[in-house]
Amino acid sequence: MRALLPTWSAWKPAFRAPGTDLMAGLIVALVALPLALGFGISSGLGAAAGLATAIVAGAVAAVFGGSRFQVSGPTGAMTVVLVPIVAEHGAAGVLTVGLMAGVLLVGLAFAGVGRAVRFMPAPVIEGFTAGIAVVIALQQFPGALGVSGAEGEKVWQSAVDAVRRFVADPDATAPVTALVVAAVILIGGRYLPKLPFALVTVVLATVFAGLFHLDLARIGAIPAGLPAPSLEFLRLGELTTLLLPALAVAALAALESLLSATAADAMAVGTRHDPDRELFGQGLANIAAPLFGGVPATGAIARTAVNVRSGARTPLAALTHAAILAGIVYGAAGLVADIPIAALAGVLLATTVRMVETASLAAIARASRGDAVVMAITFVVTVGFDLVTAVVIGIVFALVLAVRAVAREAGMQQVPLDESDHLGEEHALLRDHIVAYRIDGPLFFAAAHRFLLELAEVTDVQVVILRMSRITALDTTGALVLTDAVRKLEHRHITVLFSGLRPDHYRRLTTMGALPAGGADAVFPDTGAAIGYARQLIPAGRKHH
């Protein structure tokens, strides 16, 4: 438990010189405000839920998380998962799922699962990220086109329905607003990256919409403050039904938060996050957020990147961001109500463009055909189905390709006997009646059958020596196939000898009864000793054919 609690060392620099962290927190808050509103609306629970998540989860994760730079709150990836949960179980179901996911994340932290993210294949991460970007963009189609009530079970289906409705009754006001906002953010951010263009464009769009009485849907009134913490939403009778969605939310929260923390480490030289503590912080954040009406939260890659680039050094920056957002909610909630939904759609469209690293995608696609396939499959499943399924399928394909690549390294070849100590007549005798094979690489389920069954077909010899010092891995399947090959040779009265067997491999083969008929007497420390023993087995007077 002590290892998961906050440490003084992470906060110490903030008390000496808090200025840079306070300024970074202000910049992040200005960037986070339109994103929190937009993702709250996209999730189906409304702008107020997005703000509550950014404030409560952002503060709790900043204090208890394992990264100095992580900024947590509502994210596009999470809204993708939440939309179908809202449709099926309503707002109370989403809050219950968030609470359950928080408990699961705390459990994962205690189990030490956080360290597993470092084994996530890069093609899966890149395909997943690109897929999320497309899904978030598709989510914005109804808002960007000024269409309400778009229908569809999947995100792409509702996007198609929004386009169909827009074409039937077109009005350029909303799409022009969204595209102008997105263009200004992307172009301005390229040349002046430290300015909060997202906030500036949203403010300008709100002012223009009011001055010119533009026909644009608005966010509407939000509560001037956070609600009192409550557990009234909790549905104990539906916990079993909500377990699967909670697992999906917990898996996504863990994955996205740890990937975000890893990206922050890469941007800030000389730092390293604690993955298990980060899961613990995200778990507590997701337990706290639903109590105030907030949606499930994760570490947010875009906001975390802004935090690092703004000079943050400690968690004080992320905590400051949450405090400033709280001040906005309590002091300026009325101003937020007039923001056009199309303007927020433009902000999120710009966010999706920035999410995709085309250079990384191209590099992986060029690196190998297998990696390109894994990335493409992860991307397609992310867009067409759901995020957790995409990650699972992507990892399975990556593992299959990795096993295939390792299996290809395994092989067996006949090697010449060391005959330096034998006289001429014995050379021919050995060539005719003793053969040696060297096994290289892993002898496991994916590689064993391919060449060991060939071994069983060896003919016209009396002794087969298997040189096994270069076997890198030996699993149960490999041992069983080896046993089968040895027994087939012995059935044809061919003696089998092992040489160079590692102690751990010897124990496994002994346990499984996979040693040759001679048992320990048929196992030799080196090939020379095996050849000497084999020579004794061949009748001295036998002529070679």
C-alpha cells in the first residue's frame, strides 16, 4: 500500500518554485475547457458531466497518480465506449460503470499489472490511436453538420445517418463554423503552439453567433457548480449486467492512461512514471468522479502533451488545471451555455488530426508486412467494432506473428563428426553408421513438428547423435514431439544419444520420460564423448557399404 501512495519527492520542486507549474496549469486549463465540454456532450451525459470529470478526476489523479505530468479527464476514446452504455443503461448505468471500473483499476494496481503495458506492440498502439482518431471524428459529424437525432448502433452508422439528413435539408452555417474553428486551431497551433487557439476560436465563434444571430445549436445551461457527492445512481441489482462494460472501461482507462504517461516520459527527459501508482490514481479518480456526476476518466494524451510543453515539473500543474476549471464552473457557468456545439465539434476534429502521427504509421508500414497487417487490423476493428476488442485482436495477431518469426529461427542440420582422432578405416565406418544433427533455436510448439518428424525418417544408420547445446527454449510440446521422434528411431533399432543438454532441459525431458532408451547413460556433456560411446556400439568387424 505504501508503494502506491504519493511521495514527497514528486511535489518537492513545486514548493521551492511553483511559478512554472502554476502557469502550465493555466495553459492546460484553457485547452481542457472546450475539450471537457465537447467530450461530455459526445458521451451523452452533457457538458456538465464533462466538466465534473475534468475537475474531480483531474484533481484526484494529479494527487495520487504515478506521473508528474499526467493530466486526466474525459477523452474521446472513452466517449466511444460510453455511447453504447448510455444508450442501453442510461446515465445512472454509466456512473455505476465508472465506479466499478475505478474499483477494478485499484485492484489492478495492487496486482502490479501496470508494468505489462511496456510489452504492448507498437503496431497495435499506432493502429489503435489512428482508429480512435477516426471514431472521434465520426462522432462529430452530427454536431458539425447541425443535425440532431442521428441514429445508428455504431458511430460510423450515426455519422452516415447525419450526412444523409444534412443532404436532405442542407444548411452551411454549422459545417462552416466547425471547419473554420478546426482550420484556425491547426494552422495557428503550427506557428504559435503555446497559444490556446482552441479556447480563442470557441470564444470568437460564440461572439459571432450571438452578434449575427446565427442558427446554431448551443450547449445550453449548465449547473453553476458541482453537485453534492451522492451514490443515488448506484444500481446494486444491475451490477452483474454492468460488469462487462465496467471491464471494458477499466481496460481502456488503464491502457490509455499508461500510454499517455509513457508518452510524457518520452517528451520530458530524465523522468519515469510509476505504472502501478498511475493505475491506483486513475482508479481513485474514477471512484470519485461518478459521485459528482462525472463520466469515467483516463489520462489525456493531448492535455498531458500541452502540460509538458508548457514547462510543468510536478503534479501541481495538473492540480492547478483542475482548480481553474472549478473556478470557471462556479464563476462563469452562464457564459459556457452560449457556446455553439458546432464550434466544439471543430475543436475535436482538430484534435483528431493532431492525434495521428503519419510518420510513425508510415515507418511501421514500411518496416514489415506483418506489422502493417497488425496495425491495419487493429485500426479496422477499432472503427468498426469497439476499442477493447481491437486491442485484444491486435495483440493476438501480433503474438501469432511473433511466434511465427521465432519458429522460423528454429532448425536442424546434419553436421560432420569430429573424426580427428579416428584412423582411415574407422572414418568410413562412422560415416556409414553414425550421424549427428545439431538443433538450433527454440524447440517449442510452433517449431517442433517441422523438423523433428523429418528426423524420424532417417535411415541406414545405427546411431543418431542429437547435439542440443544450441536449443534456446524447450516447451512441453517440443519435448513430446522429440519423444515421438526418438521412439520411432528406436523402434527401427537405431540408438539415439543426446549431447550438450542444458540442466533445465534435462530435467524437463527426464520428468516427461523423453530421454532415449539408455536414460542418463545416453546423455553426454559433449559431442566427442557421444561419438566415443557410439563407436563402441558398432561391431568392430563390420564393413561399410
